[in-house]
Amino acid sequence: MSKDKILLTGVGSYLPKNKTSNHDLAKYIDTSDEWITKRTGIKFRHFVANNEYTSDLGTNAAKLAILNAGLKPIDIDIIIVATTTPDNTFPSTASKIQKNLGCSAISFDVQAVCAGFIYGMTVGISMLKDGHGKKCLVIGADSMSKILDWNDRSTAVLFGDGAGAIILEKEKVKTKFCENDDWGILASKIYTNGNFYDILNTDGGVSKSKSIGFLRMNGKEVFRHAVEKLSSSLLICLEECNKDISQVDWLIPHQANQRILDAVSNKVKLNPNKVISTIADHGNTSAASIPLALDVATKRGKVKNGNVLALQAIGGGLSWGSLILKVGKPI
Ligand code: ACO
């Protein structure tokens, strides 16, 4: 017997060249390596060049993910780009990336800020299941430096730029190889609560002020919601696929702040050694942070065929969610 499964078959990432340390930042804003490291775990972040756009970051990551999956751009049926910092207000950054790749995939953007990659994956999974194609490229790409207010040291030190991408493929899998038919994407849950619109947003926007505005955040409130909502959505997802926390090989969370990662692993009783953290090297790259961390973990040989991964993120909206998958193909 065989069954349609949505499998993760490729991953890639890209960081702009300009790597900036906390010490570099402290030369032009009133901060210190000690403050940033203690509060967040961040040591470095990468920034785009003036002539480098979100679509460039996304295109570079996409090419590597397509190669990693053993595919060509023309094989891709759907491109979903999670971004808060599109090249233009319209058209979508996804349509620019489609042009750069030279394919004819259905292409559109998803806006759920730092949760965008989980949203994008969830939409991609549904589209594959609904027959819109067989191969979906999901990209998280952001140039957060373009919306930072350098006079607001409490937010400016947190963010960086980058992109990551994955390939999802719908494949027929012989169920006799799969223990309990348990392979590929196992569960995903996404949530929004607009009552918290004001605790993490920009103070501008096209219809409001015709300017893009700067990122504003109530850090303490976001911290509180992040720990609670990331923990609860992860446990709900695990329950949905009949797993418990001890069966998770790697948690790959949105990289907002090391203290949030530590608090979540403590709350859900997951060994902290199973949490992938790239926060020190990347800072918070918004929608890019999960696929960037996944790519780093894969390249370091941590993620192996058959591993159970838990991905999770929270961002403005508030928007949040978790996703469980079993990596690779049954062998
Ligand atoms: N360098 C030095 N001092 C600073 C800096 C800085 N970069 N920023 C703020 N301070 C000072 C403040 O002025 C304040 O000084 P005061 O006591 O003299 O008034 C002091 O540090 C404490 O400021 P708080 O804002 O209370 O600092 P807090 O301990 O809450 O830490 C932080 C701020 C790191 C943002 C924290 O609230 C946090 O981790 N929030 C989680 C939110 C988060 O990580 N968001 C990421 C984006 S959202 C997302 O991705 C989900």
C-alpha cells in the first residue's frame, strides 16, 4: 500500500557578507557586548548592503535548497515567501524570486512576521495536499535592518538580515516501511490573536502613513507571550501526532532570544541540548531564522534521516505556531 506524504527534501540558507559584532554596534549606539549577551545571547548579526534586497537573499537561499533536493528551478510548482520586508509594497517578493530562478511556479508572499515561516510551510503543505503541485519552495527572507530605529537601542541590537529555504515534496510512500505511517509532516498548528497587535508592530505602513515605519516592541510582554504560546502550541502539535516531548530529536525554534529558548525548553521539559540555537551568530532574522537554523544544524551533521523535528515561532500579530516532522525518506 502507498500513501501521499509531504516530505522535507532540501534546505539552504544565505547570509549577507557584512557580519557585525556587539562591539561594532557599541561604537555608534549606547550599548555594550555585556548587556546584549546577557539579555539575549546575541553576539553577531549580518546586515544587507545598500544595493542588496530581500529578494536577493531569498534567491540565494532558494538556489541552495533546490540543489540540496537534487532538483532544478523548473521543477518547482509553488513558491511561498515569508517576509515582512518585501523589496516593494507590490508585487510580491516571491514573484521577483520566481523571475530570478527562471521558473513558472505559483508565487506569493505570506506576512506573519517572525511566525511567517511556520505559516508559509502550513500553507504550502495544504496546497500540496490539495493538488496545486508536487514541489513547493518555502522561503523565509528578511532585511530587518531596513525597519530598525537606531535611536531605539532596546530593539536595534536584536535583529539581523538573512534567508533560509526548504523544499517540500508530495511523494507516494510505501506505508509498509513506515512505522505507524509516521513520516514527513506529522502536525502543524498556527494561531493569531489581534488583541496583541500593539505590543509588536511598526509605527508606519502604507495605508496609515505612506511610510514603512520602524519596529516597536514591548519586550517584556512579548517575552511573556512567547514562552507561553510557543510551549502550548508545541505540546498541542505533539498530542495531535501522538508523540511526547521525549520523542523530539531537535527543537528548531525561531531565534528571538536565548532566554526565550531556555524558558520554553524548561517549560516543556525538553533537554536543552536538543534545542538548536544560532542566535549568537545570526541575531533575530525574523522569518528567516528557522530555515537558517535548520540549515546550520543539517550542515553540522546534527539532523539525520528519521529524526523528529519540532519547529516553532511567534511574531507580530501576535501570530504563532508549531510544526512536527520526521526528516527525510523511509529507507
Ligand atoms: N544596551 C544597553 N542598555 C539597554 C539597551 C541596550 N541595547 N536596551 C535597553 N537598555 C536599558 C534600558 O534603557 C533600561 O535601563 P534603565 O533600567 O536605566 O531604564 C535597562 O536596559 C532595562 O531595559 P528593559 O527594556 O527593561 O530590558 P529587559 O530586561 O526587558 O530586556 C529585552 C529587553 C532583551 C528586549 C527583553 O525584554 C526581551 O528579551 N524581550 C523578548 C522579546 C524579544 O526577544 N523580541 C524579539 C523580537 S519579537 C520576536 O521575534 C518574537
